[in-house]
Amino acid sequence: MYKSIASSLCVLLFCTAPWANENNPADVRDPTAPLGYNAVGAAADGEGFALNSILISPRRKLAIINGNTLREGEMVPGSADVKVQKILTQAVILQRADQTWVLRLSPDILKRH
């Protein structure tokens, strides 16, 4: 009798645990991420742009900014007409009218294959 009640309580606790952080998913840490990993990105500027990654191959250049995959000449989603002007091996140049930003990858993130 007591074992079935204890088992039921354990099941109830484990079933409600996922809803404990439902209101604030930012509090949930990815268990596969290394300690100290910053999910926001490698570089961020005052305008809120975060450079997550740069992918360069002989056929294409891609930059992942704020989680969006972009090519040269494309607009950053959610921004006020900010365009990816140039993608370099360690940096991305953004431009809006006469204003320019350079987002750089952190040296410890750079990987070459």
C-alpha cells in the first residue's frame, strides 16, 4: 500500500517537473552545453546584434546573426533595414544607411578545417 502511494507521488513529481520552468525557459540550461557556454553568441554590439557563426566554403559565405542564417546583401530580420555588407573569415560588416558595425568572432571560437 505504502509502496504504491510513494510510487504515485514520485511519478507525480517527475511529471510536473517540466512545467516548473515553463514560464521562463531561459532558466533551463542545456545539459549538453559546456560549462560557461554563452548561447547568445560570440560577439554582440550595442545594437543587439549577436554573431553566432561564420561559414565559408568555395561556393558560399554565410553568417549566423541572432540565430538567422544570412548571405551578403541580405537584411537582418527584426532590424530596421540593417544589411549584411560583407562576410569575412572572422568578422561580419553590417550597414544601415551611413552607420556601420563590425561583429567579430572570439579567437577561442575560431575553428579551421
